[in-house]
Amino acid sequence: MPTEGNGLADEAGLFELAPAKINLALHVTGQRADGYHLLESIVTFADTGDGLSFFAAEEDGFTVSGRFAHLLPPDAAGQDGNLVLKARDLLRRMLEKRGIPTPPVAIHLEKNLPVAAGIGGGSADAAATLRGLLRFWDAGMPEPELASLALSLGTDVPMCLRSEALMAKGIGEDLTELATLPSLPLVLGNPLVGVSTPDIFRRLMRKDNPPIGALDGDWLPVLKTLRNDLEPPARSLVREIDQISNLIGAEGAMLTRMSGSGATCFGIFPSSEAAQKAAENLNGQKPDWYFQAVQTVGTGQ
Ligand code: C5P
């Protein structure tokens, strides 16, 4: 478990949720000269995720708890746990340049989301660290600077910073709010097989797939016409993805699909009760895997 001292000085911390990110559709439409892929993605966020708490302390600290805490690599810079520290350090440097004081902070991460799972994880943690520390240090930063700081931490961090229903384009930096995406009851399922995002992009055969196009009409029929272009390479690498998607489908999901670069799949259910029941059944069948009923953020309903 990653730790960096444990300077907890008081009990009353400040809390930020790091919601799970779900790519309801993800089309890969091209590739930039630097190798990054151009995407169009309908992104939304769950009402559950990791939890970040920030406490006044005599020295900086970082502790982790939760079901998936043991999966965080202690020293892998750029990976989940340490993305929190990277976010803290980058933000502090920027604020200090402006003469804004950034006193020591003890950060606690409750790692409830599976790691390397296609649902944000480390990116959501990094984004929640930025949001939380801006509140903790009572500091403001112009939106474009914050967005570019977020992008320097990872392509999914800017969308996680907003944590609202979005259309994401470019490599994830071009974000537009989706004004009419309803709140959806989902079940998330992950076989607890970590997937490396660069591996999946490397295995992608076609990089010039059709874009998402106009979003007219009811959401479910529209979503059914869309895809996740990272699903075929991920399925070829992780055979449990077929199984998890079939299991969620068999519980009555109206649509099942993989999120991000996987391996997490989601099913859209007719009601939150149906999603809860399905997650309960699935956890009973596969107690070693991860199934979670969530409600996504909605807009315009
Ligand atoms: O930005 P992030 O750290 O999530 O990206 C991890 C890796 O995934 C990148 O280094 C790149 O190899 C690949 N990637 C990509 N195109 C994107 C996002 C990520 O090729 N749009």
C-alpha cells in the first residue's frame, strides 16, 4: 500500500468523491502524429467511486484503504495511487508561482474502484485531488489553466474534473456538456483482470472508424447504433469480457458494452431496482469479481 508519511493532524477532513467514469460509446476516428488516438466519446459519471479526504497536517501524507487498495503500485509514477501525489505536486507548484500558500496536507484515498479497469480510476482520483486541494487551499485557477494541468496528468483527467455528462473529442480535451442525457441505472462488471490502455490501443486494427454523428431521438436507440471501438482488441486480450457482458445481458440489461479500454462492462437497466437486483445476483454468482449497481449523473430531465 502506498504511503508517504501519515501526518493526520485533525479529524474533520474535506471530502471529494472521485466518481467512476463510463464511456457509453467510444469511437476511434483517427490518430495524431504523436501516436495519440482521436476519439469521440459519450461520457457520463456514476454516483459512486473512490473517496478522497484532505486533512490539515504538520507534513504531507498519503494513505490508502478500501477493497482495491492492495492493487495500487507503490512506486509506479503515473499510475493510480501516485497520480494523486503527482496532481498534488503539480497544483502546488502552479499555486506557489502565484504566491498562493499551500500548507501541508494529509490525503486519504479510499480505493473502491477496480484498478486499470476502463472506468477512470486513477484519472478520477487525480481530478478529485485537484478539486479537493483547490477547496482545501482556498485557491482559484483560471479554467483553461486547470484544464491543461489536468490534461498533463492524463487524457481522461479533464473529463473527470467536470464529472458531468459530456461529449469528448480530440484526445479527451475537447469537452461539451450533453444537455439531454438522462440519468441511467447501470450495472458495472469487472473480472478483476487489469488492462493496460496502451496495449489496447496498440492492438487496435482500424483507427479511422466512423464518427458518432448527430445525437437525435431517444437515447437508448441512439446508443444501440454506437460502439466502443476498443472492445474488439480488449476482448481478444481478456476472454472474461465476453463472459461478463453475457452475464450482465442475461440479467435483463437493455444494452451491454465495455467502458474505456476495459475490462469493465456496463449494462443499462430499465430501473434502479432492476439494476440493484441484477448486481446482487451477479455478485452471488461470481463473488470474486466486481459488480456494482450505479446511477449515472443526468442532465435536462
Ligand atoms: O492519457 P493516458 O495516461 O490515459 O494514456 C495512456 C496511454 O494510452 C497513452 O500513453 C497512449 O499510449 C494511449 N492513448 C492513446 N490515445 C488516447 C489516449 C491514450 O493512444 N486518446
